[in-house]
Amino acid sequence: MSEQGDRPIRLGMVGGGTGAFIGYVHRLASRLDGDFQLVAGALSSRPDVAKESGRNLGLAEDRVYTDFNEMARAEAAREDGIEAVSIVTPNHMHFAPAKAFLEAGIHVICDKPLTASLEDARALAGVQPKNGAKFLLTHNYTGYPLIRQARELVQSGALGKLRVVQVEYAQDWLAVEADEGNKQASWRTDPARSGAGGAIGDIGTHAYNLARFVTGLKTESVAADLTAFVPGRKLDDNVHVMLRFEGGAKGMLWASQVAVGNENGLKLRVYGEKGGLEWEQENPNYMWFTEFGKPRQRLTRGGAIDGEPAGAMGIRIPGGHPEGYLEAFATLYSQFAAVIRGKGETYETLLPSLADGVEGLEFIMASVKSSENDSVWTTMESLSSS
């Protein structure tokens, strides 16, 4: 949360113009704790929409841009220029803006996945940021307090040596052919804008990142079956992936956008030799923890167990008052603000990074490669070293 006396960090935005869902979410999250103030933007690739969106958001006319490269140059040259930028475009437009702003010395907050291709992800990781500019990847589900608590329970040894990890992310909004006017669906089902993966890249990376964040297990290999059930669809809309982790733990990941009856069913279950835990995003203020041979315990956000340091991060209001999606997003923004201000040492290992983004693309491409080869086990390491 913002410390008293800290002025808001000047923020710009690329993408997120009128009618864009995720841009609206990022703007709300950035403002929640008073850490950022939006002052500039290249809000659309269409000049008329960019200008109209800037007016609607109350931006000064000379800080509404129609080109992100122009924005990076102009803002870096201003005494009152932006200090950070949010990139909220479709996947294929993450790499170029992120590179431009990092090289201009401007901190970058980028929506996931990192880029549309593994090649671009690795190239972005090789960029030398000017003046030590920082990077945040908004895997927002890692900001939920009970996910932080789950990570802490695993690290404390409360579950013992991990054996089984099951994660799923089920939706139904793409169960039928998308209407041509559906902006959110059109780019997600287009390989040119989404990249090689459909559901695997859109929600599968969220599920994968969540499992990795909580467990800390390093993935050795994957065996994947990617399917496009809707006739004519060019990218997968349902994914089954088996995972092998270093140390012998096994995992299963299911991501689907054609699972009728599911809205945003992100769920995680982790089981070790001594205990297990279960959490679901649609009811995020509760988590079940069980020690072998003992009754299940319902842990609550803000409850007694949340006295542990990591579990308390991001809690704004007393227990029993629900917090959710926007607050989790805002936690990432607030903690990244602390990092920018040089006060965020405790958050460095909690915030999704460029390295996490590269691994997300390695996971996507390993899954695609496995599926194309009749679900053969495919190692992540071979992709990492290629």
C-alpha cells in the first residue's frame, strides 16, 4: 500500500482505449492504493480512437499519442515524463512497446503472456534497460492473499515433500463461434495476434504460473493434448497437460474456454506427504488446508493464520469483508510501486518477472510441440537451451 507522503508515480498506457476490458482493469488497479496517476497514453492503433480515448480519460492533449515509439521518446525527454507504462495490448503488440520503453528508461508493467512468440520473449529478456528500469508481468492471481499464504505453507514444510499438483482454469465464453464484433474473442482466436496458443496462452499460462508460484517446483517436461473443438477455430480452446516436476512430483493442468457452465473456474490443489491445500478463485477468501489424519481446516483471508508476513501482504480490510480480483491486481501495482521507489525488497520474489514470462512462453511452446507430436513428453530444458 502507498506510504503516506509518497507522490503518485506518473503512469502511461499503451492500448486500453475505449471499450477495452483489461485496460479498464489496469487503470482501476493502478489507482486503488494511490500509487499511480495516469498522465499519458497511446491508447489505440487507430488515431481517432486514441484521441477520443485520451479525451475521455481527461489526458492533456499533448500527451495523447498515436504511436508508442513517439510516446516513449517524448515522455523520456520531459521533466515531468512518465516513470512507468502499462502495456495492455493483444499479445503480438507486447514486445515492441516493452522494448521501446525499457530502452527509454521507463519501468514497464505488461499484461500476460509476455509476448506472442518464444523468440520475442527471449529477445525481450536480453534487452538492457536504461537507468535500471524494472519490469512487472501482471499474473494477477499471484496477488491474492491466500495464494501468498499457500506459497508460505509450502515453503514452511507444512505439506511435506510435494507429490501431486492439480490446477484448472475453466470458462465457457468461447463455446460457440465468436461473433465478429466480439473484440475480446477476435484477437484471442487469431494466431497472428495471439500467437501459437489459444486457451493455453490466454488462461493456461495463468494456471501454470499459479502452480509454479505456490509450489516452487521446476518443470521438467510436459505431455499435452491441445484441441480446437469449435469448427473452423485456428487455435486451441481446450487443453490437457500432464507435468513432471524435478524431485518426482507430478501435475495435471486443464484449461478450457468451452466448458459450458463455467465462468472463471481457476482452481488449485496441492498435495504433499504431510498435508494438502485447495483454493478456488471464484471464492478466493477461503482456502482448505488438511494435515494427514486431522480434520480439514478452513483458512480465511484476514483470519488467524494470516498473521504470517507473506499471508498478510495485500490485505486492506478486516476478515469477513470480501476482497477479490481488482484488489489482487492492485496488490501487484502497489508492490511494484514500492520496488520502483526502492522500498520493495520484500516483494522482489513475489512479483511476476520477465523470467516468469519467458518460462510461460516455454510452457506454451513445449505444450504445442508435444500436442503436434501425439502428446509425446517434451522437455522444457531443451527449449530453454535451444
